[in-house]
Amino acid sequence: MKRILLILAVVASCSANAFARWAWIPLEDLVQDSDVIVIGTLQEVSQYTHNGMDYAQGNIVIEEVIWGTANPGEVFTLKWQNASGLVCPRVEHRHNKDNKGIWLLTVDPDGVVRANYPGRFVELNERSKVEQCLAKNLLSLRMSQFLHVADEPINVSLVFRNPTERFIEFPGVEYRDGHLLIAPGVSLNLYAGYEKSRIQQAPLPGRVIRSNKLSPIVIAPRQEFRLSLDLRTLFPISYDEQYSLRLSIKGLGRANDIWIYNTLEAPQRITGGESLVQPRPGISRLTLLMPSLLAIIVSSIFVYRHAKEIHTV
């Protein structure tokens, strides 16, 4: 919690006259944390300001697909937003307009793509490094949002990737009627708290079951398999608590950790279809922060976590 408060305090102190640097996230982590990786050009960029927020978008015209569900010639809508006047850290892609490069993208449920970190646009001469990172990391955890409210499902996807030109076999994993069945060697662990103070959470009784009878997951070359599940059906989730989820398979490595924040309050709906969550005691305990800063706060927490893990591993 102290680190969260520190991040929030730094974000709150930023203004148009104050600058800060993004924490460094390795290319390997960004590749593992991407849904789609394409070569394309950003065009037709536009921006408008409403209620203290700058909203921007553009179209990425895809020339080649390195990874994920996309096709050459397809157009992705890229969106980003910032609190008006905020400089530290600011998501901005207008300078990438008309420049062909490699985009490491996450995909929203509505199909909109995001690149909310400077390193998610990569020069073409870095392609071999991107492909090496893909070949190294076969597992990924994906989630469309980090903040969850009330008793809404906490939907997470376990992603098994095959970036090779041959078939790959993974140990069996199945999700049936709120129960997770996993083969020996597969671990899915939920932790509450931060780093050294993290406490592993025991699954709900009878919800995570080990089985030697599961069929293996066989994935064709250049394909992936996704298994979606609701964490609330597997683990006890407390309000006003933050969690980290870790997936690993013996002999196949570990997925990227994802972070989950759970609150009682529902998001506030504002004009333009954007959804923001008001500051609340359970996360920030800082009443000076405006609701419009939440997107930046969550992004800062995510970036800080990645940077911290680099020094602690």
C-alpha cells in the first residue's frame, strides 16, 4: 500500500510544467504482455478534450502480422487518453503518425487496441528481437481490466502460444462449471499484497483440482490456445485488496504476472462512453486526486510493478 500511495502522490504532483520519465519495461515483457503484434502505419490521428481529459485516436493500417489475430490490409483503431496538461507520464502517439513500425498491442473487448507505453512502438530493425522474445515465452496471462467492482466476474485468459513451425504439446488444463482442472506440473497461484509481503491465497475448497486424466493441449504452428476463467469461482476475493496472479508450467516457463484491484464501488459513467472509477479509500486514500487521473494512476502502477520485478528477480 505504501508503494501505491507513493505512485499516486507522484502522479498527483505532475503538471504541465513538471516532467517525469517512464519506468523501463524490457521488450521481452512487452511482447509477452501483447495480444497482437503487427507491422503497420498509424494514420488519420485526431484528438479532442472533454471534462479535463484529452482523448485521441488513429488508424493502424496493418502491413504484416507477427503475432495474433489480424490480417494484412486490416485497420485497427488505436485509442489513448491523458488528463489535460499532464506530462508525467503521458501516453502519446501523434509523433508516430505516418511512421511504419512494429506495434505491440493490447486489445479491448470492443476491439479497440491500446499501446499505453512508449516501448509498444518498435522500429523495424528490432523485428528479430521481437521474434526472439516470442520464441522464448510460450505462456501469457491476459485480462481486459485491472480494476474490478462489486461482484462482477474477474475474467482472466490463460494463453498458450506456439511461435514455432511445429506442433507443441502443453499439459492439460480445463475449466468446467467454475472448477479448474490442471495436469501435474501446472501451477496457477493467487497472491494478496505486495512483493515480500505477498500471501498466497488457498483456492476455494474443491475448485482447483489436479488430474492425471486430462488430455494434453496440442497447438498448431504459429497458433495459440486461450482458456478463459472467472477467478471469483476459484479463489476467495476480498474487497479493497489487490492481488497478483501467476501461471507457470514445469519445463515451459512462467507467464507474465497480472495485477488485480478489487473495490466495492461501481465505475462512474461520463459523456463519451468512457468509464472511470472515482477515487476511493480502498485504493488511494488520497482525496486530492481527480477522477480523471485514474487511467494514468493504473498505468503508473502497472509500469512501476514491472520495473520493480526486474530488480527483485
